[in-house]
Amino acid sequence: MEYYVGLDVSLKLTLICVVDQTAAVVREGVVDSDPEAIPVYVRSKVPDAVRIGLETGPTST
């Protein structure tokens, strides 16, 4: 099964949504918007993610 991750980044928190190849939500989570916290969550929950998408906006840089 293939999994895809979407990140919705704000100044304090990042919302993470994992969907499968049928677009069914598999997992949702929230972590601090810390460059070290986000990959730790993703690697621990979906180590074989096919693609990770980032919402574009002022905080995406």
C-alpha cells in the first residue's frame, strides 16, 4: 500500500495528514512547527511514504 503525507504548517503547529492510494485518511497528527519534530513524526508513523506535500503560503519557507 502506498501512503502520502500532507503538511499544513503554521507558526506554532504543523498538522499532518496521511492518506493511502485511495485517498482514505489513515492517520492525522499535530506536532510543533520544529524542523526536527516533523520528520521524527513522519518517519515513526509512515516510514515508507511515497510523497510528502507541503501547503504553500507565507510559513512554507
